[in-house]
Amino acid sequence: MYARLSVAHDYSRKTLLLIGAFIVIAGSAFAIRGVTKRYPIWVADNYGYLVEFNSSNNTIAERIAGFGGPVGALFSNASYVQGSSQGTVYLLDQLDNEVDVFDIQTSQVIDRIMVTEPAGATYGGNYLYVTSAGGGLSKISLATNSLVATLNGFSNPGPIAVSHDGNWLYVANNPGLASNISIVSTSTFTIATNIANGFGQIHDLEFNSAGTLLYVVCLAEVGVFAYPSNQFQTFFGSLMGGGSLAIAATSGYAYVTNAQEVDVFNLSNNTLVTRIPGFLSLQSITYSTDTGQIYVSGYNPSSGGGNVCVINPLSNTITTCVNGFGKPQGMAIEPPLVG
């Protein structure tokens, strides 16, 4: 069994980093002596931590304790200022039944919003939408960090995505082996219809960069729907344990976690390009437009330890794997561009 690390939050260390180097917290547009600074990556560690990962040198910069069981993290585009230490991370703390609002400038949790078993989240306009494993969808104001409304009528909802025009939310229901997707109007906050009826368990929902296609990652394959018609297009892939999907802007390829490997697909024809092996049991994957790299979190069920690996999408090879995590899951890379 993995022993949880007892790491106290060192506020003086954060102050020194901010004043002396500006390496960990500064945005990519901020440069000192010609060196481009990178966004930090905030990793939700299910063993009770929010971990700050320095993407400029691929090291753990700080491990912040005091959480229950985080499963995901998102930046707020409402408060983030590029090239500064200002910004907010919303942490989905499933064990404590809350969304923790973490201010990166003060290194403090400034609010806790009660949501039963938060499972997935996305931004839409001035709101954060959070699915609850108990069956609800919460609408949270980014301006006040308060719960505005709750919508019921879902069945074990998890992954969620917002259309690029901000008009519709796509919520995956996973009551069992047969799943579907509820489409929610952001203007009326009501369920309009359901699609993907009878799909296998849905693990992720992602739009392409143009916002015209929705990719639905299931246990054994990836489904594709057109937007805004919501017409089913095709299935592709042969997965043994599909998890999550990220699209690299440099190539337009999709990177899909598949048990202990990452499958790379050419989205122009939905064909397999290559398989990248060498991972632990994969938890989450995301692409950083700042570094141009793919980040993958993994966990070893036997030893209880985890890591974050970096993939170079130009060569489709693992650049490095960084240990020192408990059970890393969702990652907050940078402010979202949609909404």
C-alpha cells in the first residue's frame, strides 16, 4: 500500500519562487533574459494533494496537502492573467464532496463549493458546470464562486463537454454497460435530448479544434458525432480500456489512453498511426498549447505510486516520466479558450 506523503504547505517557498525566479508560476508570454517562462501544470492527486508541475523542466515544484480525494482540476479563465501569478484552480474533491477554489497567487483555498461526488467539469461563459456522480449537474458562478442552479435527470453522469459556441453541454451518463449523452441548453439549463443511446461506458468527451466534431471515448472504441446536427458519423479504434483523449494542435492527431499505452490516430481518416507503450495504468491525458507536449498521468495499482509522462507529438515518443505522485488524475494545463 502506498504511504501518503506528509508534506506541509511551505508558503515561504512559494514567496521565494514568485519573487526570485518567476519560473514556476509565470505564464508563457513572460520572459526574463530571453528565457520563455511556462505555465505550471496543476495535477489532481487522488491521495489528497494538488501538485504543481513545472513544465519548463518537468519537475514537481510543490505538493499542497489538505484535500480529500481530488479527481480533476481546471483553470479559471475569469481570473487568470497571462504572464502573472494571478489565477484560480478549481479542484474536484470527490471524497470531500466539494469543489475547492484554490488561488495560485496566495496559495490558499479561498472557497469550498458543496457538490456531491464531483466527477467531471467544464467551462461555459461565466459559469463552471460540474457533474455529480449522484445524478446532478451543478452550475457555478465564476464571479461569486457560488452554486447558481442544479439540474437533475441524469444517471451517474461523468464526462462533460461544451460546444464551441457555448450553447450546449454534452453530459455522459454511465448507469451501467449501456450509456448515452444528454444535451443540455446553457440558456435554459434544461435537457433538450439524448444521443449515443446504447453506447458502451463513456470515459471522455472532446470536441475537435474547429468545434464541428464531438469525439466520444468508450471502453472499446471512439465514436464521432457531427456538430451542430448531432448526427452519428462513425466509430474508430480498437481499445482494450479506452480512457481519455487529447488532440495535438501541431499535427491534428488524437492521443487516446488505452490501458497502459497511448494510441495515436490521424483524425483526417480516423486511422491508427502508432501505439506508444511504456506507461502505468493510465488515468488522464491532455495537450498543452504552451509547451506543445502531451501530458499523461498514470498509476500503479500494485505499488500504489504514480507518475506523469511527457510525450513529444512530433516523434510520438516518451520524453520523460516523472515519479513522486500518489494517484495523479486530471490535470489543469492553462486557461480554457472556450466560453
